[in-house]
Amino acid sequence: MAKFPARDAGDWVRLTARVDGAVQAVGFRYRTVRKAEELGLKGTVRNNDDGSVGIVAEGPQTAILELRRWLRSPAAPGRVENVDESVSRATGAFRDFRAVN
């Protein structure tokens, strides 16, 4: 598993995303956790009260790019209509990737 480099966050970034569409009750969080683990990412995925899904993921830029592509691909569960996202510097705040309530 990938580890957050203690003082070298230059290559690591944070993706904060809101995914809209038919993305709840379709295994979206479960599959997002599996994909993030496969990519060596750390962070969280949660269902939002408005029916969207929120994702915060940290990892190497290349892995974050792959997650961004996956979210918009037919491989993502449900039906993704829109992904609002921002990328910033990683903080190292997460130890793993998990679904939260």
C-alpha cells in the first residue's frame, strides 16, 4: 500500500469531488472504495443528504487522475451526470480509504 511521504507532498494531491446522478443505493461508495484502494489512495466517500456522493481522495497525481477518469466512465456504478471537483495540495490527513456516514 502507498504511504504518504512525511515531508514530500509535492507529488501528492487532494481531490475533493461531488458526484451527482443516480449514485446512491447502487454500490457507488463500495466500488469507489475498491477503486481507491486499487490505486493506493487515501480518503473518504460519503452519501450526501441531497442524493449526491462526496469524495475526498489523496494520492499521487497520476492515481488521482485515474480516479477522475473512472468517475466519468461507464465503469462507475449507477449513472453519473456531473462531477464537480477541485484539486489541491494533499494534507496527509487520512490513513486509508473508507466509506463514512
